[in-house]
Amino acid sequence: MNVTIYHNPRCSKSRATLALLEERGLSPEVVDYLKSPPSLAELSRLIALLGITPRQFIRSGEAAYKDLGLSDPDVDDPELLQAMRDYPALIQRPIVVAGDAARIGRPPEAVLEIIPT
């Protein structure tokens, strides 16, 4: 099974999640999403795999969230997706995808639900 982690090397949860996968003997594909942001289609796919909304997928504590006025309830899903594409630091992290399932690694152990044992 292919495993991918959307990783931010500066994030302690992301580093801990990657280490957890490696401890399990996995060699995941590592996507540094800050350097290579996901496309709008890939963001939509991740959100669908996670079973959440774009608003649940966005990091509301980031400066760009406030600067762009994304807390406004009138900001729709396509606008949120575009903001995450343009400002990838807004994307929740880390995200692990295994097959047709995905989890956000907060806490890191949450990803074990989709990793084969």
C-alpha cells in the first residue's frame, strides 16, 4: 500500500507523525506541501478522503486567515480552497493518505487507524 504524508518539516506534529510511520517500517512519499502546494483538485480530494469541509481543513490561527478575512461566514468553499492553494500554510497538517483513506496527524497516532499492521 502506498502511503503519502503531506509534511511540514518545521511542525513538531508533522515530524512526529513521519517518525511514527518510519518506526512502523513504512517509507512514505513525503510531500513538502509548502514548497509544492497541492492543486485545487488535490485539496478537494484530500478533504473528501478526510470526510470534512474546507472550513474544517483550514488553520484558523494563521495570519493569512485573519488577513484574508476567511472567518467571514460568507466566504464559500471555493474561496477557502483557493486561499489554501495560494497560502499553503493554511492547510491542516500533517495529512497521511493510505489507499482510499486519509487522517490528519493530530495527534500523530490518529494516522494508525489507516495504516495496515
